[in-house]
Amino acid sequence: MYQPICPEEGANDSMNPEVTVICTCYNHASYIRESLLAVMQQTYSSVQLIVIDNASTDESRRVIQEFIDQYPQVIFIRNTHNIGLCRAFNLGLGEATGKYVIDLAGDDVMAPGRIEKQVKAFEGLPKDYAVVFSNAAYIDGSGKKLGYHYALGTNGHAEGVVPTGDVYKEILRRYFICTPTIMMRKSVLMKLGGYDENLSYEDFDFFVRSAHDYKYYYLDEVLTYKRVLEGSMATQFYRVGNSMLKSSWEVCNKAYDLSRSQEEYDLLAHRIRGFIKKCFVAEDAKQAAEFRKLLNYIEDPGWETELLVMACRLHLPVNRVYQQYAKWRSHRKLALMQQGLPYVRLER
């Protein structure tokens, strides 16, 4: 049963601290009920659920309302226009009373024991741990399992070494955490001011800002089912006129200010070069020049990067061709995942 919400984080029962799940929905009519029901069916009882419909244009709001009629204790925020993911999440964060917070997309599904297991892990960790994350299974629109974020061994555990503890350098190096799996310490979120509402996506920024001062803990179980649909966020990076590259540039600037060693600057430089390549594909010469300027503060961009930035200025019509390639690559990756290839490869 749902437990009465508490006005202060410190008021949570230390043996059964409350967890707030903030579910943001935009055109997830086909999946939102399954996502919300999985929250209400958790083995952990002290859960506050906040649902935000970000001005969906499909039947999402109707489906959510029917769910609310069944579970009236759930908080429902109805946005009259789409205010972006980060701002929508912060609206929910303003209503959150839990000690820990989960950011749940309206098409993803939590395993029944996820909250209980993550809380148990969190409660056994020092307060300098801001995040507990786990492995995930990828599913398609019909719920069919496609594969895993980290490859599973015969014992059901990840094959390879998942970075844990101080992960700041690995955050700079590459994307390796499946974002929907994370549980966050609310006090850290509040100290950071929530998500940066100037950005079009949240995870890279949150990872950089939190991992700089706090530790992460990996819980080696599959606790979330992440849905893979056409038009995923990863493909948005390569679309002409997308705002994600500018957001990435802003996060890289923050990382530049936060980094403390030459190794961290070298890792950031490598990441910036990757974003410049995305700018070329997205035909975004202005943003490529901004990334190049930032890179120059760390190291000499080199002739290859200078050539790529110059090519961006030529506005070559490469995007349409790349979109076809990206679609092929996406289908191939899904096929390989079904054959056992993980989404993220780990060092042995």
C-alpha cells in the first residue's frame, strides 16, 4: 500500500525511506499504463509517484487519468504546452518528498524489486554516494526483449568490469550508464539545483556535475526494461537543426571548468572531437566552431579537426545520406543485440 507522504526528507522512516518516482510522459499512450503500473506493483511500499504529461498530442492524458482514477494518491501534473524534459522533471522534483528519486520515462518499465534493492544498496553506502545504477534489458514496442546494456554471463551478472565509485573520468570518456536505471539521492539533486532547464536533455549534464563531487554505485542486476523505439534520443543528435549539440557544448564547458587533471582534460578533448563529428553530420557549422574553440583551450585541434570544421562551413548535404546509414546501423545493432552483443562493451 501507498504510504503517507512526509514533508521533509529527514522525516522518512530510516528503515523504510520514501522514494519518489517522477514519470514524464510525452506521447506514450501505448506504454504509460504499463510503466505506471510497474511502479505501483513494486515490492517496496514507501513510494510517491508523480506523473507529468508534457502536453501529449495522443491519448496519453486520458490513459493517465484513468490510472489516476484507480490510484488517486498519485500526483498528476498536466502541462498545457511542452516545456521540455528538464523543466518538466523539475516541476515534479518540486513536489517530491522522498529521500531518493527515480526519473522514469513513460515508456520504460521497472522490475518489481528494483526500488527495494536500490534502497537497500543506498542505505548501506556512505553519504558521498549520489547514484545507484544497474544493468538493463532493452525491449521493443511490443515488449520483446532485444538484449542487455551490459552482457550477461551464465551467472546472470555483467561480464566485465562496470565502473563504480569515482566515475568522473569514465563519464568524460563515454556513455556507459543506462540512464533509466539510476536512483538519485534527492539531497544531491537539490544541491545541484535539479536539472539544468537551459538544456534539451539531462543525463550528460547530471552525470558530469554529480560525478565530479560524488560517487556512484553499480548494483549488478537487471532492474529496468528500457524501450527502444524509432526516433530515439540517440538519433536526434544527427538531425539538422537539433538543439542537443548546443546542450552538449554547454555541458562540455562545465566539464572544462570542473576538471582537475591533465588526464581529465585529455578525456574531455576526446569527447569534444566526437561532438565535432556529430556537428558535421548535422550540418551545424556554428556549433562545430564553438566546439573547436573549446578544444583549443585544451590542446591543438590538429589538421584533421580543422579540416572537419572547415568542411562543416561548406554545408555539404551529408545529413540525408547519413540518416539512411544511421537507420541501417540502428537495425543492425538491434539484430546483434538479439544475438548477444551488449549495448555497452566492458573491459574484462
